[in-house]
Amino acid sequence: MADVQLKNVGKTYENASATTIEGLDLHIRAQEFVVLVGPSGCGKSTTLRMVAGLEEATSGEIWIGDRRVDGLDPRERNIAMVFQNYALYPHMTVAQNMSFGLRLAGMNKAEIRRRVEEAAKMLDIAALLDRRPKQLSGGQRQRVAMGRAMVRDPAVFLFDEPLSNLDAKLRGQMRAEIRRLHKRLKATTIYVTHDQVEAMTLADRVVVLNQGKIEQQGSPQELYEKPVTRFVAGFIGSPSMNFLKAEVVLQSGVPVLMLGDIALAVPAARIEALTSYVGRSVEIGLRPEHFLPATGGADFTAPVEMAELLGPTTLVHFTLGDTLCGAMLPPEHAQPEGVMQALRIASEKMSIFDQETGRAI
């Protein structure tokens, strides 16, 4: 398997409303599973298509292994792509769909049969090889599309929102299947999705794109716990982060965050940085699990506006200041709608953002 490098890659369009990608630098290591994630129109699919050769980069260089490929046709790049719509030939059987590229390349029949049967066994579709796509479920069609990519033994696998047409239960099953296959094949993989749950569960490394630029990249846990911008903090995590305005004041010579009449201690690592914000407003970010049930002293109480039972947890909605917030609580500690909920804030885990730049402080 090969690594993939994008060096100062740009893409511009004559249509001014289309997303422009400027100076994208990204190194994907051999055998790494990297997920490109972001909202619609952020440039993630365009980036994938430039690696595949389906879109031409306006500037920069794209390397796969030790070859520069941005001047090569897609078939010369030794990549395999799995699309959102499966892209199967309806008149061909599963076996014929999976072997189509190998037959075009002139591979001998025995080797084609071996590769198809091996991939079909791994994907649990060996019993479907004589069927046609219309006889298959959505999940089975996606497995066939993955098998067609696998038999080619490419240097890089590219996935373009492959699970978006499946229902929620099947998406969960296919996520596990894709992750299992990656561990077995150790394939260099670039995966595009707008679904941050997919990104968090599949990736070795997540790359968050926003308006054609990399906002942040790192492990799923790093992005969840230490977002460097408000955009990343709001995009990563489900349910999403709560954002509240707070004032920075001095108490006993130390900066403290005032959330209305609630005083939140500033984590030691942030004290120096927040000193320059005294007398100004900042935005704090609290994950739903950063609100804790108050069995002793509470930071505040608020009436429950709605309580969503989610099995092992309950998402309690309430208003703090003028902001509607959500707290993820154990069901036994969650109050029903209309009842006052006593909560405390795990301020040591909160994120703090500059209101003007959106950058983490």
C-alpha cells in the first residue's frame, strides 16, 4: 500500500458560487484510514475526486507512493473507488460486476476467479455471485461495489459517501464491516462523508474541511476533546456542543468566567491566555456530558423543557441564560418535563473560544 500526498493543491471554478480549494496540504500515510468530513459544499468530494483523477487540480501536486499522478488518467493511478450510488451494471451478475475491471485489463480467468471468490467470501456475498443487482438489497449492492474495488488490489481505496443511501441500522452494520475489512487488508483508505458519526467510528485520523480549507485534523478523540475552532467544536459530536456567552472577570487577581451569576473556575492551563480577555466576552463550549447531576451543591437549577430517553442516557433540554442547552444524564438522575433540574458544570472540560476569530483560547 502507498501513501498519498497533496502538496499545495488548489481547485478553482469559473462559477463563483462553487467551492474553491486553496493550497491544500495533506499527507495520508500508507495503511492509514483517513476520513474527510465537513458540511455540504466544503470541498471534501472534490478533494477525493482530484486524487482519483475525476477532477483536474488547478494547481499543486498529487502523489501516490513515489509517483506524481495529477497528470495521469484515473486508470493509471492504481486506485479503486466506491461510490454513493454503487455504480453497478444492471445487466451483469455480481461476479461479472466484480471482475469487470480485471477482464478489461486482460487478466487470466483463473486469477480473476480466485480474486472474485476470495473477496466474495470476505464480504459474505459468495452465495450471490450469480444474481443481478436488482435482486440485491442496498447493503448487498454496497458489498458488491466494495468487492469490485478489492479484487483490483489497488494502492489506495477511495470511498465517496458510500453509506448515505442505507437506513440507519444498515449503516451501522456496514461501518463495522468497512472497519473490519480495513484491519484485515491494511489498505490505505480515504473516506468522504458528511456524517460525523461515521468519521468518529471509522477513522484513524479525521480531517475536517470548511470552505475548501482544512480546519483541523487529528484522531477522533483529539477533535472531540480539543477542538481548535468553534466550527470544529460544533460539527464534531452528537448531540452537538452547547455554546454560551461568558464574561471574563478578575477575582482575587485570577480570571474567572461569569455565566450570568454562575462563576466558573478557569482551568489552570488557560489562566495566562485568558488574562488578556479580562473585561471582555468569550464563548464557552460545553458538551452535553459536561453538565452533571448535582447530588450535593448545584451550580444552577432550571426547569426541564423536554426530556428524551435514549436508552442508557436521557437528553434533558433546558434554558441557561437565553440559550437552549442539552445535558446528557443517567435516566435515574433526569427530571421529567416541567420539573426543576439541579446541575453542576464540569468547567475543567469546557472549551473556550474567541468571539471574533472563533479560535480556541
